[in-house]
Amino acid sequence: ILSDITLARPVACANTEMVAGDSYTACMTQAAPLRFLAKDNEEYCECVSNKVARDFTKAPLMSPSYVRGLTYESLLYCDAPENRPKKSAAKNAN
């Protein structure tokens, strides 16, 4: 039964907003302090949280180790500024 619960892929049950929010909070409290000299931690953590949520939604598994793996991949991916979404010109003007 535990295998059925943790290995099932109920796509309809994936809560993308919650996953993104939890990932952002974790990034800002854990990863951002390690990047204390970086001036772009909000942008970095936003990229991380969105990538984790997108990847989780594509293939949701209720497994902490799986989510940690997605998070690790996202941390590495978003470390490169060119992988982050570009801010709109209107946002930069403010």
C-alpha cells in the first residue's frame, strides 16, 4: 500500500502553487544565505521554485527524496542567470 501511495503519479492532485511556495520559502531560508553576496536571491529562488513546481507537476511523486532531487536539479539549473526568465521591461522600469 505504501508503494502504491508514494509511487503513484496522480497528476490531477499536483498542487503547483503549493509546491512553488514551499520551494521558494525553502530556497530563501536555506540556499539564499549561502549566496549572501549575490544580489539576485529573490530572482534565483523564484526560478528554483517555478522549476521545481513545473517538474513536479509533470511527474508528481509523493516522495521526499524525489522532491529533494528536483530541488537540487533546480538549484543547479537556476544558478546560471541565462536559465532564469527575463524580467519584463515594465518591471525593470520601476
